[in-house]
Amino acid sequence: MSNNMNHVARRSAPCYFCSEFIEERYIMEHIKHCGAVLEECPEKCGAYIPRFNLKSHHAQCSSTRIKTISHTNATEVPKSIDETWKERVMSVLNLMRTAILDGKREQKKLEEKLTLSLETIRSKETALEAVKNKLTEANNRTRLSDGEVDFRLNRVEQAFTHIDEQLSLNFKQTYDQLELLENKFKDEEIIRKSNTDEWRKEIDALKKFLAQENAMISSVWHEQLKQIHDLKLELEMRCKASKELVKTQDILSEKIDILVQELRKHSEAIKSQADDTKALKFQLKENVTYLEDTIKEIPVQNIPDSVNCRCLNQECFEPISTSGRLLWRIDRYKEKMTDAKENDTVLRSPIFYNKEYGYTLGVELFLNGRGQWKERHVIGCLQVLDGKWDALLDWPCILQATIILRDQENPANNVKKMLKVKRKDAADDNDKINKESGMYIFIPHTKLTRHDGFTKNNVVFLDIQVKDVKIGGSMASLIS
């Protein structure tokens, strides 16, 4: 309805003077400014001229008026103004009559078209009435069938509601039973997990203990077998049936066992001392080469008289890091790897601090690995060393560190490892490196050989970043 109203309000009609189609509400405004509207000549010559021709008519009218005045003075008296005005009005009326006649002709044509359209509409109305009758009959039939269908649907709905109620009750019962079973399963699963974790720990401890005992027993057994075999041969050659020799054999076997135990202890002590001496020897070589390089760059008067190994690498020639971060550059990586494979040498980093006046930290690096990871992994351990301010710090301390092996060509290949800090104790067994303890990092040798960026120019970069996790003790820490 609103669309029809807008259409009526915005209906357009032609202008009476210029024949331009304009909306009806703007026609009066248009007529005020239309250039085709007839206006009387300002010179009062009796002519009605369109507005856009007034100027040209005014020029002609002024010249003709002078001529007509002069001519009338010479010949005859001009016509009155009323007669000229009547002639103009009659011409306008003739034009309007012709326009009305044209409109009547168009009106007749439109009436003929309307009669034809009315006839077609009447024929269509009769067809629509026939269709309506058929539709009413079909509706009556469908109503009857709908009544039967509604009755059946009501019965089906009742049956479905009954079934739905039973199903809802069954689902509630089953849901309650499932919740009970789920809670039981969760409790049993928690108990099972705790038991399995305890069993795994016990089994791992037994495996380690049995492996150690088996290794010791096998070595002792082989040595004893060799010694007993040699003694038996000697005893059989000298005297087979001598009781005194049997007694001496028993005494000798006991003494031999005691000697074997003492020799094993001495061999283990010698082996540990040899490892320490190898590590110290390698560290001394590194310090000497580092001193030779730095002495070439630094004047002689700036070198102190007495320095230790870690002080030579850091305190005398480089500023000590107190921000908890150390970027360790390892030069001559290939030579150090071959030395580690031959002599089991250990690399030790320069010392650094987690904070100003904080814990003294250092990194030990086994390039060739240790134990079961030997010749397969690079193993690293971050340690809390004895420092100057240990008496003022809180103990025990738990620090967490991130060690990043930098790829010098593609930083996206950096190897990031997380570990915990551990204070080195003389009672610790360095041969027992546990991968699950979190105290060590493990970098496979295949990772270093696969990407050349890790060992570019025979140099390796390790980025160590340390942050505090837990600080125990009741005394206020100097770090905070």
C-alpha cells in the first residue's frame, strides 16, 4: 500500500508550455521558471512571446515601433490595442482546441483498449471461478483425509510420548550406572597408575643394581677362573696328591682374593686419577693456547702474575656475565672432538653468575659422551660452583636453564634443551648419567653432522640462559 501511495504522490505530468514530464508537486514551481511560458511584451505591443525570446523580441519591437509610428503618422491610424490582444487570444484558443481534439482521439483509443482488456479479464474471472470450485472440492476432500490423518497422528504421538518416557527413564538409569562405573574405573586407574609407577621405579632400580652386580661378578669370576686355572696347573705339575699343597692352595686362593680386591680398588683409583689428569691436561692446553692468543693482543704490563684456569679464560680478559646468560664460543671443535674420543677429555666453560653477586655457574661438556651414550651424544651439565658470595646466599637453590645450540646459517634449526642446575659433590658418581634426571642435556652427533651450520668455520656456539625457580632457606638472599 505504501508503494502505491509513493507512486501516486510521485506521478509525473507534462508541462503545458514546454511538454517536459515533471512530477505533479513540482509543476507550479517549474512554470514559474519555465522558458516556454508566454508573457506579454514589456513594450505593450500586444504580443505574447516565450520567456527565452523576450530579449530578441524586445530589440525587434523597439525598432518596429519606431517604424510603425513614423509610418502611421504618414499614412493611417493603427489598430486599437484591444483588437490585437483579441487576435492573440484567439490564436492561443485555437492551439488549445487542437490539443483537446488530439486528447479526445487518444482517449477513444484508450477506451477501446480498456474494453478489450475488460473482456479478457472477464474470461479469466470465469476460468478462476471454475478453478476455485475445483479447489473447494479438493479442500473438502483433503479436510476429510486430514481428519483421519490427525486421528492417526494423535495415536502415534501418544505412543511416541509413552516410548519417549520409557526411554528417558532407561537412559537415566543407564547414565547413573555409567557414572558409577566411570568413577570406579577412574579410581582403579589412579591406583593402577600409582602402582605401575612404583613398580617401574623398583624394576629400574633392580635392573641397574643387577647390571652393576653382574658386571662386577663377571669380571671377578673371569679373573678368578684364570688365576685358579694357572694355580691348578702349577699344583698338578708339582704334586697332585699332597695335602700340604692343598692347604697352601686354599690359603693362596684366599690371599689371591684379597689381593684381587685390593688391586681392583687401586685400578679404579688409578683410572679416576688418569681421567682427572687427562681432563686437566686438556684444560691446560686450552688455557695455554688461549693465553698465547690473548697475550699477543694485550700489553704485558696488564697480565697478572698468578691466575687459575677459569680466571685465565674469563676474569682477566673478558667481562664476567652477571645476567644469567653465557654465549660460549668453542673454537677448534674438530680437534677437541678427536681429543675427547682418544682421551675422554672434558670441556669446561668460563664461569658466569645468574645475577649480580649471585651463584657461580659453569658448564661441563663431554663431546664424545659418557657411559652408554659414548660416541653417540654430546652430554652437557650445568653446575653450581664454589663462589665468593656463597656464605650470603640462600641454600638449597634450584635453578632452571635453557641451553641452545646455535645454527650459524639458519636460526630455525637451533637445538633448544632444558635442564636443572646441580651443585657438584665429591660423592657424585659421574659415570652414572641418567637421561631422565633432567641434570644433563643430550645432543646427538647425527644432529651436528646433518647440518653444517652448527660447526661452521670449526666453531660451535652454546647459548646458556639461567633463571631462578626456587630458593630455599630462611636468610634473606643477596641476589634479591
